[in-house]
Amino acid sequence: MAVMAIYHLSVKTIGRAQGRSATAAAAYRAATRVVDERTGLVHDYSRKGGVLHREIVAPDDAPNWSTIARGCGTRPSSAETRRTRP
């Protein structure tokens, strides 16, 4: 009997206007420590259990920052042009 993994993908939008942080969300999901370059806050979820594998997948022609874990949360946020509420 062959064993096959079942693929699952869940995508959620993280909005700063709602007080959320893409960097904090990425650190939580990966159970790792990430420093938000925009705010200087450290999001440390390295003690969180249950993450068996983490990987960043990007197309071959994707920019270099997209394949670095710390760049995935901070670089897109810095490109935002709309002002968010304080």
C-alpha cells in the first residue's frame, strides 16, 4: 500500500490597518525568531512546537529578498504607500 501526503494550503491577508503584523504572523507560523526591520520589534516564537518543516518557495525569477525569511515580512510592508491609522 502506497502512502501519500495530502496537500493543504491556507492563505490569509494580514493588514496593518487592523493592528496586525505580517512579520509577526510569519514568525509565529514558522516558529522562529524574526526582527521587524520597520518597527524594530522582535517576534520570538522559537519555543512554539508543532512545526515540523518550514520552507520558502518562490519562482526562479523572484527577487532575492523573497527567498530570505526575514525579507518576506518586512520588504512588502515597506513598499506600502497608503498611510495606516496610528
